[in-house]
Amino acid sequence: MLYKFKSAVTSDIIMLEANGQQVLRIIGKGDDLIKGIVTTAQIPAAIAAMEAAVVVDDAAREQARATGNPPGGISLRQRTLPLLDALRRCQQAQEQLVWGV
């Protein structure tokens, strides 16, 4: 399954199922995994939650590097960058972000 995040002010963002679910859980939408909406009122909290999760992930990756176990794969920072950008654009334009519709 793929997740397609859409808004009126950004290009569509497509994520694989596991990554889309991870992001939705981070922003507090774990119950709305099939389809849902981030309203304009929810966008600031979603941005803050994603930024906080990125800080935690960055610290864990740095700790792994320091102990000689370099992390593999794409970091949460890289994975969430397009969605964070979309949320910021939605916030500026007072638009919502939807998925699964």
C-alpha cells in the first residue's frame, strides 16, 4: 500500500506503507491510517511532533555512530523533509493536508 498526501498548495507526496504509518503515528493520527486529514488547526502540532521525532532520531543515529554501529537506511530527517515542507506551506496558505481520499 502507498500513502498519498495531498493539499491544494503542494505537490502530492507518496510514501510506502511503513513510512506513511510511522509519520501518521508521529503526528497523532495512528487511528486514521487509511484516510484522514490534518486540519489547519492541527498543522502546528503536527509540525512540532515531527520536528521532535527527528531530533530524537538524529540523537539515536549519532549515538549509534559513536559506538561504532553506523545506522543504515534513510534517516527520519530525510524521510520527513518533504512532508514537513508541505505542512509548512499548508500552514502559510491556511490549507489542510489529506491522505487516502
